[in-house]
Amino acid sequence: MNAVLDTQLSIDGGRMWSALMELARIGATAKGGNCRLALTALDGQGRDLVSGWMREAGLTVTVDAVGNIFGVRPGRNMALPPVATGSHIDTQPTGGKFDGCYGVMAGLEVMRTLQAQNIQTEAPLALVVWTNEEGTRFVPVMMGSGVHCGVFPLETALSAVDVDGLSVRDELKAIGYDQGAPIGSVPLGSYYEAHIEQGPILEAEDTVIGVVTGSLGLRWFDITVTGMEAHAGPTPMELRRDALYAATHLMQKVVDIANAPEFAPHGRGTVGVVNVFPASRNVIPGRVGFTVDIRHPDAAKLDAMEQAFRQAATELAEGKTTGYPVEVDVKFVQEFPPTPFAAEMVEAVRSEAAARGLSHRDILTGAGHDAVYMARVAPTAMIFVPCRDGISHNEIEDADPRHLEAGANVLLGAMLTRAGIAG
């Protein structure tokens, strides 16, 4: 902490919790979660509430052309780019109260604390609410940060449509967040994002702060295995070309590769969707489609995981795995490269956690976050806190208020370290 402060500054945890619970009432579900899909009327209400709080905290609010909300707190030297924090407030259809929302409310609480203490930073600060991080209603995911960081064009985002044919452009207008400022008109010099872990590691180790060093690289594939459908009774086992039996070997290979010693402990392999044709009780499956998700923080090892999977697919197609040939189509869908966070930003989180006597450990994020895109254009780091049972994207998502407060205090200290306190 900067020596200008006589004592260690802390946020008001109760005030932050109250803000989280008030936001959670917009789109509240019967099981205690949230359904506040991007650019719906409920999202508009949440945006209005948070924007109002930002203005009350002394921030100058700007909305850009894709609906991202930026609240800037002046610094003594306005020539410096803002030290930013933020996240998102859109949710999954059966989402929780903390995913994304905690990062926004933690950032808001930092601003409220500095306002209450009449503390001015050397560099300006910024709080960002990104548009459509979840990607539930509109694709691509992480839309607002992706446009801001130049990952894809503004028009790609604005022309995206939901299942009802409604476009991002039209829905921004419907909730009053259209005709915003040009993309990039609010430059960000660096970026911190506080977030619940969305996994079980911190809770299992009884650790309060996850010092996020970077994100796993990710590759998605759609696989189609084609054999021959036939009657389940008259067709002898040795004459079958069962697509499902063949496909299960490749599905297991996805998991086996991730567990292999050369890729453990950071390898990830998941088959999340399986479709069987013709899906009849007494018909041998003739075609199976399934998804593959592989992840690793090391680009070379991610390449090797993909190569191992593709080799397994070739061997399956040639009949080496099952004794009969099948057609195997491997279609690449999408990738995110492994993304290391800025060493000096990560160290600020680590040092602040230590200074406050909080248990902490380095950790990787296996999920996509707006911070992953921000890391492409500005020094970036993340702060994780535990979530109960590691559950997220679920209405029962929960977190300990003490952990949320601790994470926000680390965010406060790290931002002040980065921005400096005006003397």
C-alpha cells in the first residue's frame, strides 16, 4: 500500500454484499439464482441500476457502440490511461448471483471507498461492465470485450441474432443503450478482474485468494463418426459397423490424453454433447456426432494433445481400434490461445494478499473471461475467491461474504499500487 496512507485501507464488505443482493433481485429465479440474459429488458434494468451507482460514486459514465459501460474516476494526471477493473452482469439462463456480478460490484466498492475517503489517485481509475460475456443469447461469447480489444469487428457483434431473430443492434436500441461512443474512445491502460473461481480448488485447499497467472488455451472440435445402421437382432456382432461403439473409444481417448503424464496436471479433455442417429432402441447406431474440448496452458502441449487426438481418430477410421473401419470427420470449431497475465500485475495481487495476511496460491483459469481478451491489449491480471462446492453457472452458486470482501480488498490494494496515490 502506498505510504501516503497511515493505515491499510479496506472496503465496506456489507455495502458490497447489499449491492450484490439488490442487483440479484433483477431477474431472480425461484431457486435463488438469476436469469438476466444479455440485452433483455432485465439486463437493461440491471445496467440502469449499476450505471446509477457508478454516477453516485463520482464516475463519469460512457457507453460505447456495443453497449459496454465505462465509469471513469479522475486521477491527478489525466494524461495517464485508466487503471481499470470490471466484469459483466449478464447471466446464464439458470445462472447465479456472483458470476461476473461480483467483479463489477467489487470494482464499484473500490470506487465508493475511495470516494468516501476522499482519496485521489495519480492515474485515473475505470470500472467496466462488458456486454454479453456469457454468449447465451448472442454469439460470439465475450462480445463486448472482444469488440473493444479488436478480436472481431463491431458489425459482427451488432448483426448477431438470437433464436428469435432479434439482433444485438435492435436489442441495444430497445433497452436504450444504442448510439454509443466509438469503440476505444475510453482507453484502458491496465485491467484487473475479480471473480469467483467457478471451480473447487480454492475451497478444497481452504485458500482465500487465487492469484491468477493466466488462462488455459482451448480448442473445440465437432466430430462425426459414421458406420452403418442395421437391425439389432439379425445382425451378428462380428459383422457390425457400430458407430456408437467406435465413437466411445475416441471419446475416452479425449479424457485419456488429458490425464496422460506429459499433459497432467493442467490438461483438460471433455466430451460435452453426444447425438446418436437414428436413436432407436433396436437399431445399431449408424452415425454419432459429439463435441470435443481440449485445454492446456502451454501452446506446444496443446498442439501435442490435438495431434494425439487426431492420430487416435485416424486409427479409429482405419479399423485399428475396433476391428472395423468407420468414417471419422474432425471439424475444427474455435480456439483461444493460452494467455499468460502480466507478471507485474500478478505480483501486485500476490503481494497484496500477503500484506493482508490472506492465504493465497497461484492458479490458472480454465474458463473464458473478459480479462483473457484484455490481456491481448493491456497488462492484465485476475483475482479469484472460492465459490461453494466449486459450483457456478447454476442457480445455487454461492460464496462466503468474507471471501468476497477479502478479494475486493486485494483488488483495492492492487489498483492503488498500479495507479499511485496523488501526493
